[in-house]
Amino acid sequence: MEAAVVTNPLATPGVTGFLESVLGGIMYLAYPVIGLVLVYAGFMFITARGNREKIKTATQNITYVLIGIGVVLGSYTIAMLFYNTIVVGLLGWRS
């Protein structure tokens, strides 16, 4: 009786490589969205023309964009720190 062979359908060699690919894809999509929203908030500032309510809304949008940038970069940094210290450093696994 022959043993069953399971082939990996993914282009990555393991779970860590898969997670790294997913995180890289999210980052690849997040940067253009952040850029577009930042341009839109700048456009809101330009079209406010002294209207305090519109300036307040534009300021809030820019604040949210900056928070989003912090969340995206922070999550990527934490994931890479975890990967490099735990997975590669302690366990010796490489994707």
C-alpha cells in the first residue's frame, strides 16, 4: 500500500511564509488607500474656504489617516519583530 502524498498548493514553504505573504499583501493594499484618503482630506481643506465645520471635518479625517498609518505600520512592525525574534531567532525556522 502506497502512502498518500500531500502537496503544498501555496507558493510559500510554511505557515510563517504564508502569514508573511498575507501581511505583505495587506500592506500593498493599505498604502494606496492611505494615500488616497490623505489626498481627499487635503482636498477637503482646500474646498473648506474658511467654513469652520468643513475645516473641522477635514482635520478629523487627517487625524484618522494618521492614526491609520500608525496602526498599519505598528502592526507590520510588531509582526516582523515577532517573526524575527521568536520564529527565526529562537526556533531557527525560516520561510
